[in-house]
Amino acid sequence: MKDTNMTENAVTTDTPKITARGVQVYYGDTHAIKDVDVEIAANTVTAFIGPSGCGKSTFLRCINRMNDTIPIARVEGDIRIDGEDIYDKRVDPVQLRAKVGMVFQKPNPFPKSIYDNVAYGPRIHGLSKNKADLDEIVENALRRAALWDEAKDRLQQPGTGLSGGQQQRLCIARAVATAPEILLMDEPCSALDPIATAQVEELIDELRQNYSVVIVTHSMQQAARVSQKTAFFHLGHLVEYGETGKIFTSPEDPRTESYISGRIG
Amino acid sequence: MTDVTAAGPTGAGKGSLLNQDDRTGKRNRAEGRFKMYGLIAVCIGIGMLVLLLISILSNGLSSFQQTTLRIQVDLPEDKLDKSGVRDPSVMSKVTTFGYAPLLRDGLVATLAANGIETELSDKDVAELISDESVAQLRNRVLANPDVIGTTIEVNALASGRIDGYYKDRVTMASAERDSNISPEQLQLADRLKEAGLLGTSFNWLFFTAPDASDTRPEAAGLGVAILGSLYMMLIVLVLALPIGVAASIYLEEFAPQNRWTDLIEVNISNLAAVPSIVFGILGLAIFINFAGLPQSAPIVGGLVLTLMTLPTIIIATRAALKAVPPSIRDAALGLGASKMQSVFHHVLPLAMPGILTGTIIGLAQALGETAPLLLIGMVAFVREYPDSPLDGGFFDPATALPVQIFNWTQRSDPAFVERASGAIIVLLLFLLVMNLTAIFLRRKFERRW
Ligand SMILES: Nc1ncnc2c1ncn2[C@@H]1O[C@H](COP(=O)(O)OP(=O)(O)OP(=O)(O)O)[C@@H](O)[C@H]1O
Ligand SMILES: [Mg+2]
């Protein structure tokens, strides 16, 4: 169903939304990201793939400076969004994170109602003028995250009372409601059934019209279905980065080849 | 796969499931023994508690009952207000010495009116009444001068020995040896009781009256002590809660992790273990000798107890903040919330039950704390109620519940043992209410997940 997208999306604009140069991340003495260069274009979906522990999440967290919250984490190098260095002293990470939304690897709904979960971002950023406005944003976000039908009758019930997969979609809805320019999704479909996965993939494709989406996934099929660019990480290195079609059909690096065919990881 | 499990004659799973094997039996016996040890420990604890409660209740419950005499008292104008103009300043010149004969004559007349005959002298008859009643009568007249010239009914406190007689503390045998009371007086009291002139009723004065001197245990109450404790708890709550919570939030959420914050952390933990009397010495040196605050004042007590409670609140609050999963903070920050928003919108509400529990436990500790208050002079004999906090009542002399208990246990008259036990019951009730409040608040906040 998405295979058609892959070919038609192969042509994308060339203005890079995010550029990373020589990025190194250390957790104390652990060197988790080693000299990564990458350019992520606007209006594309970029997939990060690689074996567990290779640094996909770590690199993703550099892009919205969530690594700042880990005391032992140290980021070196240069990451720019629209040409602006996001690690510049003048950049307020809070402002940055409003622009770069994130869906975390583990679902982390607030222990509040479903409605309040989704409404939280719009509320603190003043995105709605009145209650009706906010209701609409919430409904919209929940619809896009394929949760509306299940949640519409229980909006006031706790988000933590949802199933794992529902929580994951709630977190997606929550991130979408803030209308970020870039959306970072760390394994957003890991706990979803095929139908919900298909819906989320549809959402990702739709988001691409306006946003840049970076998605970490362990599913090769998913990467192939939704992304235009794919980056393969291995032991902290960015081994190979290019058009998704090319990575999956004719990878240059032997490590990529063996990972894709299921020999590493 | 199947080969591996099916084979293996040495495997643990051999034999029938219906027969317990040796290892399982051993494990079950060990578990049974452990459960028994636990049960014994719990029983010992509960047994001690029950013993404690029984001893306190048996000693102290009677302090909530008080024996009084119903007497008709004439209030002649020529004795109380010769001028007849009811000028309060003139009337107050008549001291309790002027009122004592009125009460005595009233009792004697009441006896006669009810046909009770006695060989006791009028003076001995009057000893049935507490000296405190005279002061009470005087206050009543001064507050309401219109009663002068009429006959009023007075509910006079019985003296401590008579009160003790009806609480089985004083017996005919002990009265023989007692210079303060004679068996004849007790018999007279019995006859008064038969005539319905003497009876026991709920002792409201115990909660409202101030302390009384050594010779008047029947009049001693907790009024000043309860007010003093209340004032100090207010001060502790108003100072320790915001300071403690602010300090914890700063240390837990904002402060960089370095040698300085480690040092502060260690010091706070140590502070919580400092004996309370040390805080009393500190209070004496700083608040009274250096800052010149008055002795025996709730403000000083409150400040000392605040110092003492702060570490408890900080430790409890930090533990509560630590228990909030980091993923909640990540979620808020990831949505572009500021650090402060993430703390105040998400972390603090989740930590609230823990913070409130810690605070109330700290307050309960402070309420029962005695040693530091002794050092700052709160053991003084105070009969004046402190003013309301708005009129500077925090600076007026007062006592506190635990200090009052300590004070009463130091007195010679056994009637004060009853008072002290009664005060302990009151203190325990306050603590119970506080703990119930803690539980209630925790439930209420937890319901918001
Ligand atoms: N908070 C942390 N503190 C210390 N080390 C960390 C921390 N987070 C990650 N690491 C280390 O950094 C390396 C990369 O971790 P990361 O979470 O980025 O892997 P990942 O590619 O996302 O793996 P997965 O697919 O399992 O999620 C790992 O070796 C991990 O042990
Ligand atoms: Mg990860």
C-alpha cells in the first residue's frame, strides 16, 4: 500500500532541514555516537535503522537536545536546523523542543486524562483561543494517531489506563497536537498491531507534507514503506545513509547488507 | 527441545507432582518459620501498644470527668459593692478573700435547706469546695454585675480530694492519714451526692482552663498549652512547608550534581539525626540571647521546631520527587515545557501525597517534642492565655502540650498524674487526627493518579 509512495517520493527537495557535522556523544566514558555527519531534508521521512544499542535513540535525542537532561551525556559537534546551530548558547532548548517534537521509545503518558494529555502541549504554547478550539485540536490529533474511535467516549479517563499500544498512539497524538516542524519518533509502532501500524504509517506520510519526520524502527518493511531516506547505524557509527530504495536494494557497505538480510543485530 | 526436558534423570522435575520432594518441603518449612517470626514480631508490637494504651486510658480517662457542687449563693450588695454604682474598678477591689465567705455560707445554707446535718465546722465544710471556685465566682460577678443583690446557683468545683474520692483515688482509709481531708468530709460529700447536690459531669474546663497551682489540681487545664502548641504548629507549617519544599525542589530538580550539593545532602541527612535538645540550645543562643526574642514564647518554640522539622520535610519531599518516574519529566520537556512547568504541572502533583505525608509526620514529631522547648523556657507556669496571633500572640508566654505533661508529672499531688495522663490522651488524639488527615490527603491526591 505504501510501496507506491516510496517510488513517487524518491524525488524530494534538496534544502536540508537538519544538518549534523562531526557529532560525538559521550555518556561518561562511553562513546555512544562517533563522528556522525548527516543531512536531513525538509518534507521527508528519514528512517534510522540499526541493531539494538547502536545509538539511534541517542542521536535522535541530540536533535531536540533531550540529551541535556542526562547529566552524564556530552554532545560535541555541530547540529543545525534551518542553518541555525541548535547548541548555540543563545538557543533556549525549551523553544527548540516546541519546534522539534518527540515520541519516546517507551510510551510515557502523563497520569492525567486522555484529553489533558493531548491538550497539554497546545495549552502551554497557547495554540488555542478557547475551549472549542482546544477540543478540535485534541480531536484532530487523536484522529490522526488513530486513537479517536477508541478514546472518544473516555476522554476524561486516565491516559495511563490505556493499553500499551493505545498509550503509544496517545503519545503520538500528544506530539502531533503541538504542531512541531520536525517530529522525532523513536519506534512509534513497536507495540502496535498491523492495523494501527498502518494507520500510524499513513499519518507519518501525511505529516511529511508539512513536517520533517525522523523515525527509528526495527522493522525493515516499515522503513521501506514510509521513508524516503534511510540511515544505518552500527556501534555508534553512521555506516550508510541514502535513498531508502537504494539502501534496501543495493547497499554499499557489507555491514548494511548483512544487517538488512538479517545477519547482524 | 523435547529431548532435553524429557531426558535427564538428574533433572529437578522428576517424580510425581502429587508428592512433595525434599527440596520443596524444606523451602515450605523455611517459609512457614519465617511467617511465624513475622507474626510473633507483630504480636509483640501490638501487645506493647495495647499495654501502653490501657495504662494511659485507665489513668487518664477520669480527667475528662469532674465533680462539682450545686450551691445557692447570696451576693449581698454591701459586701461586694458598697457604693452601689457598679463601677468595675471599685468592685474589683474586693478580692477572693471577700468572696470566700459567701461561697462558704452558701454551701452551709444549702446544706441546711436540704436538711443535711453535720458536726463539721463551717470551715471544714467549705473545704469541700475548690479554692478555684472562689476565683470563678468573683470573675462571674465582675463580668456580670447585675447579679449583685440576688441569689444565684453556682456549680462549684469540688476540691481535688473530693474529686479523687469519686475517682477511687481517695478512700476513707487514706483520708484518715490525710491532713487535707477527713473521713467525715467524705461522708458529707456522699450525703450531698444522695441529695443530688454533688455530681460529676464532662470536664470542659480541662480543655479550656489554664494551668493551676500545685494545690488546685482539680482546676488545672490544657487551655494555654493547646493554644501554645497550636501557635507553634502554625509557625512550623507556614515556615517549614514552603521552605522545605522549595529547597527540595531546587536540590532535586534544578541544582547541578556536584560536590557542593553532595555536601548539602549529607548535612541535611545528618541534621535530621541531631538530637532535638541541640536545637533547643541553638534556639536559646540565637533566638533568645542573640535576637532578643522573649522567653517562653510560641514564636521561639515555633522557630526551633521549624529547624527541627525542616530536614524531615526535605528528606520526605526529595524521596517523593525522586519516586516520580523520569519519563514523566521527559514527556513534558519533550513537548516544549520549561523545567519549571514540568515540575509544577507534573512532578509536584505526583509527589504531593508523599510531601504531605512527610510534612504531617514532621508536624506530628514537632507536636510531641519536649526537650528543646524546656530549654527555651516553655515549661514556665503560665495562667494568662496568649493573645490572638494578630495581636502579637506569638510573642506572649505560653506552654505546649508535651511540656505541660512533663510539668504535671513533676508535681507531688497524685491528682496531677491523672491530669498528665489525660493530657497524653489529648496529645495522642491530636496526633491521631493529624495522621488521619495525612491518610485522607494522600487518598485525595492519589485519586488524581
Ligand atoms: N542514559 C544513558 N546513560 C548511559 N549510557 C547510555 C544511556 N543511554 C544510552 N546509553 C548507551 O548508549 C548506547 C546507545 O544507546 P541507544 O539508546 O541510543 O541505543 P538504540 O540504538 O536506541 O538501541 P535500541 O534499538 O535498543 O533502542 C548504548 O550502548 C547504551 O548503553
Ligand atoms: Mg532506542
